Amino acid sequence: MRHDDATDVLQAFQSAPDMSRQGDVKTLHDATEYVARLIAPGAAHHPWAITADDTLVGLVCVSVDSGNRNGWFWYWMAHRARGHGWTRRATN
């Protein structure tokens, strides 16, 4: 994931109503902040982008709770990228 993925993140969040459960991203500013939180130095998140033609279409991520020595795995896919098995492959 890169800072310049914010536009793709916004498009993904606008692609389907169920994306609202992934966060509150409604503007490009929201998307920019979302990306910045995920990739900030020292962040507890370890995101991997899922891309198609160099466009971010999905994300798999582990959010680490080092104090409890565990993590939370989560993911999302833009509506147009669903059904191809890309999330499954990205988790392997």
C-alpha cells in the first residue's frame, strides 16, 4: 500500500454498501487519512495491497497487538474485484 492509493481506496469504499463496515471513508481526505494510518512508520498494521493493472482493488492486513502478542486479520475487496479468488490467494 502506498500514499497514492487513496483514490483507489475511495473508489473501493464507494463500490458497494457493505464497504461501510470497513470504515468511514466518504471523501478523498478520508481515504488519504485511512491510508496514512495504515502505513505510518511504527503503525500496528501490516497491509498488503491486492492490485489489478497497478490499481488497488483490495487489501489484506494484520493489525498487531504486541502487548497481548496477537493480531487481527482483516480484508476487503472493491465490488468489481470480488469473485476472482484474489483474496483467497492473497491470504496464502
